[in-house]
Amino acid sequence: MKHDTRWSSPHDAPRRLGLPSALSGATCALLLTASIDPVVGDEIIIALLAASVAEARELADAAPLRVGAVCGVLPTSSGPLLSTLWTVADPRGGWEPLAVHQALDDPSDATALGPLRRLASQSHWHVAIVGPDLDVHRWAQLDNRFGLGEALEGCVELARPLGPTDVHAARLEAAARWTPLDVLAAHDPPRPAAGRSLVDDLVALLAHAVARDDRAAARAVGQIAHRRGGTPAMDLVLETYREGLRPPRTARARTAARWWNGVGGWRA
């Protein structure tokens, strides 16, 4: 039986959450204890912080707002980590979410996992989209049908024989080996959109990454292509991307190839 956290009506949700000014411009997901509705009292809320006003508005305007929560175990040489991914799906379709945030915790640390367990026990989740001004741009109430509790306890059981964990060293290793997009792809690999091929989707992701000058995202595309078909698949994605540049901008294609150096043995 889940704890009933459905907000009563009417009530006014706050425009600010009292977050420290040091978080201005950060991009992350925070689990906070808050009391918004006096009938519900204290609950865990999810604050999704956007680095720019434009990003906050894009998330706030997403219709429908589809938030995802995925738990998994990352094995490192310093012990296992619990990876929790928070995503906001792009309502226009496609695999890449509008936002993806990752939290890495020691799966044996009951204190660290306390907010996750409490959130899993709530009947409804409340999400705040927070901009760099630390104002709440949108509140959303979601039915808790995420299966977070079962996934979390399964990860704890899986990680138990792999411990103990040096959390600091494990986080550094995980950050060096995988981007959040890599981890998401392992859980939810990109699916071809209707009438499109996987190559088309990967080319679109690569173009988006290069346009944002996001080397990590571009490398994640290369890693996904390599897992699907090795170097030939990477060749196909890069060549398709190059051919689609109008007017031809070979510098962008060279940039993508250079960023892929080392991915699956790739050499530009």
C-alpha cells in the first residue's frame, strides 16, 4: 500500500523552493523533502534543475511531461554503484530525452537510499522544473507507476556480493567510462522511429551533439553505433551525417570523427 500523496485542491504550490544560490545554473535532479500540501505533509519531491532559462521553458512547456526513472548497477574496480537516471522524454518523439540526469550512490548505504525508498512508497510524485533563477517554472503531479521500489531493491540485492564500494573512486571511474547517455542506452537502446532506420536516429543525435559542441554526447552516439555494428556502423553513421550537411561543412564531419577517437578502436 503506497502512502497517499495526491495533492488536495485548491492549494498554491510555491514559486521557489529555497534552494541555495550555489545551484544557480546547475543541471541535475534533486530529491528534496518538502511540505507543499498541508493535507499530505512532508513528502519527497523531484526538482529538475535546468542550466538556462530556455532549457527550463522547454521542459516546462513539454506536453505531455513524461518523466522516467531507471535504476541499474554499474560495476567498477572500486565496487558497485547504484545508477539512478531521471529523464524527461521529448514529446516530439525520438530516443534522446530533453533532459537526462544521473545520480550515483553506494547501494549498501541505507541513508543515501532513504529518499529513493520514500519516493517509491508515495502514490504520486511531484516534479518541479527549476530554472537558473531558482524559480519553479512548472509543477507536475504524476501517478507513481514507475516500479522504482522493485527496481531499487533488485539492484541492492545484485550489488551486495560485489561490494564494498569506495564511492569517491567508483564515481570518478564511472564518470570517465560512461556518460549518462551511455547508461541510458544500455537500459533503453534507441529504437527506430516509424519510417526511419536506426542510422537515421543516430545521425540526428550526432548532428544535435555537434551543433551543441557536446563531445560527450557525440562519443555516446559512436559507442551506440559500435555496439550495434562495429566500425562499419560508425562509418555508415558518419558518412550519412556528412552527406546530409547542407551546404557541405566538412569541418563538422572532421570534428565528429576526431571526437570518436578511441571509441571501439576508431581512429580519425
